[in-house]
Amino acid sequence: MNIFHTKDKKWFKKWDEFNQSQLLGNHLQDPTWLSSYKAYGFDLDLVLCISDDKEILGGYLAVIARKSIFKFYIIPQGPIVSKEVETDVFKKILNFAIKRSKVLKSTALQVSIPFSNHPKIKDFTFQTDLKNKVPYKFKLGKIFKYVYAGYGMNWVDLEKFNDFEEYLLTLKAQVRRNIRLSYRKNSYTNTFGKNNDFRLSDIYKLIELNASENNYSVKSYSSLKKPFNFLLRKDKLICNYTVLNDKIVSTGFTIDTNNYQVYLFGGTMRLKPDTKAGYSIHSENIKLSISKGYKGYNISMGGSKGVKDFKSKFGAEEIYFVEPDYHIIHNNLLYISFKVADRFLKKYKTKVSKWIS
């Protein structure tokens, strides 16, 4: 058994394949998706644990978030470890992360570990009894929030359905009507890559427009263009959009992890009369999930109260990981300085988001 860090493209490719092959695999360990952070001057650090036969047993992909004198070593959702060697490898990888982040002179190390015994998502998480394997040096809690970290799954359970119509029958009558209305009142819903009539940048503009109108920040399209194209070529990105009178009125970007789909973000125009355009975006994802035999659809955590209420209409259940966030501060003086600077930067949130989103 050997644990090491690498920049070798060959190992990045193998990690991508390993991530897709494991039930613990997730988009926050996908090298293509995390590469979007490079547009902001951040770097990636791949750490692998391999057998004597050079087979990957586990590992993680960390984001090295650096600005000015501050450097944070962030594992967004991991590590990922083969179930067969979970007990042996889990702690060793975390101990390696401590040493590795020190070598890189990081201000602090942060890792978000998906612990849960919830019956609906337990196949895709570590069981909570593995918490006793987390090295004692770690403290609970999140100290750096500018790299998105997994904290739960907003799960639409699909395990018992053979087709979309069966699923529809479990929803409230009003929701069923809204889904059908979405298909009837809008011109059509399409998936990018099938008879494209819009550019990907055109589809993303609606997300940027929604963010601007509601005063929140999103990643720039320029930072996502390359990852989007790579993910599309690998059939891992699903981009649905709904059109009314030759105009995009709703859109959604989703990643297929090979075990389930996870919705990333989307946007919908406010129309009068309301054509319920957003309903068809998630309906298309759910149809595809059922056809692939996936146990569920992760419609994503978070959002405003209105967004959360909308997601719940599809039967989604917010399932939080059990105390997922751990950290170690390597340089107390720098960390205190960062906290002071962070309070100042919050006053200029929009400008700051250009390098921390």
C-alpha cells in the first residue's frame, strides 16, 4: 500500500474513473468539475492510496484556495475509499492530508466527510461508526466557506418506480397539473446536445440574470466553459432548457455521477401568465434517473425558502450529513488575520465573489 500526491494526468484520469465507479463517488471529487476553480487562481491536489498492484484503494482531490498570504487546503466531499478497505485506509488518508497540507504551508486544512446512516442515502455515505477513525487532531466545524462543500443530499427517492407515470401518481394533484402544464404551455423542453438551437452560453445567461435580479453571485461562464465542454463530451453534464416563443424561459444544469444525478443550479423567468417552466427541468432529470435505474435524484440542498418549497413538491427530502465538517488550523496568526480580513471583505461581497466563487 502506498499513499502519494500527484499531478500526473494519467492518475487524474484513473481517479476520474475510480470516482465514477464508487458509490461514494460525487461531483465534488470530479476533477473536471473542480477544475473550474483554476480560473480564480486556485489549484488542485490529488492524493491517492494504491495497492501493490497499483490499483486505487482510495484518495481525494483537494482544492488549494490561495489569495494573498492565505492558503486553505479544502477537501470538498471526501475522501473516497473502496468499501472493502474502508476501515484500514480511511484514517491513513486523513493523516496524509494533515501532513500534506502542512508541507504546502497551508493556513488551515478543512475536510467535509459525508457521514450518514439514513436508509435512503446510506449507500452513498460513510456510516457514522467510522467517525471514531477521524484523527484526534481534527476539530469539528467549517472555517472556510468559499469552496462549496457537501453537507447533505436533497433526495427524491425513486427506488420503487418503474417509470415516470408511476412516480407522478405519488405527487399531489396540483403538482401533477403543474408538470403537465409546463409541457403544454411552453413551446418545448430540450436537452443540450440534442438538435441544439441555442449556445451553452445563451442557456447560462438566464442563471446570471436570476442572480443579478436577486442579488446573489454565481460563477462566471468563462470559468465554467471549459469544464462544461469536457463534462458534455463525457456525457456527465445534463443541461435542460425550456423554450417559449423562441426564448429560453427556464434552464437547469445537472451532473450525472454514475450513481445518481445531482442538480447544480438553474434559472427561470417570471412570466405572466405563469407557464410553470421550471417543472419540466426537474421532470426531465427524474425521467432519465428512473430510466437508468438510479435509486434517487439529488435535487440539491440550499436555496431560498421559495426554492426549497418548490423542490419539496417533487417529493424531495433534505437529508443532512452528520457533523461532516472538520478542520485543523496550522497557522493561528494567519487564520486570525484571515478572519479579520474576511469581515472586511463581506462588505464587498460581489467583488470578492469573482475570485472565491
